[in-house]
Amino acid sequence: MDPADVRQKLKELMVTELNLEGKEPTDIDDAAPLFGSGLGLDSLDALQLAMSVEEKFGVRIPEGDDARSIFASVNALADHIVSAKAAA
């Protein structure tokens, strides 16, 4: 599974699933924080994104503090998906 493909699919998923109006997948910086000052997602967005990722990629997203580092950025989330798929 190519990390670049995963990042692109993640950004497309975020724009469609989270209704990021006025945003294109290309507008999302791979290294920018997804929450707070970065993309500005909130806890409801995190839940929606986790469910969407689990459904689309077949990868489990842990809950609580374990999820914080995974949701740090598109890069971190893509790395989690690629490593989880490789371990499966």
C-alpha cells in the first residue's frame, strides 16, 4: 500500500465525509495538525473520520489517548494505516 496513495485518499475522504466546504484535497497540508490551529477539526469530526477510515481502509483506530498521535496529521494517519495493513 503506497503511502502517497493513502494520503490522497485520506484527504478526499476528509473533504467528502467531514463536509469541508470550500476545501479541496490539495488544500490540506500533509504535515499540518488536523485539530486546533491546523485544519480545525473537532471531536465529532474525529469520531466521523475514525469510522470512515475503519470502513474504507479496514484499519482499526484506537480510542482515547492512543488516537491523539494517529490524528496528529494526514502523514501520521497515513503511516498508521500503512503499518496496520502491513501487520495484518
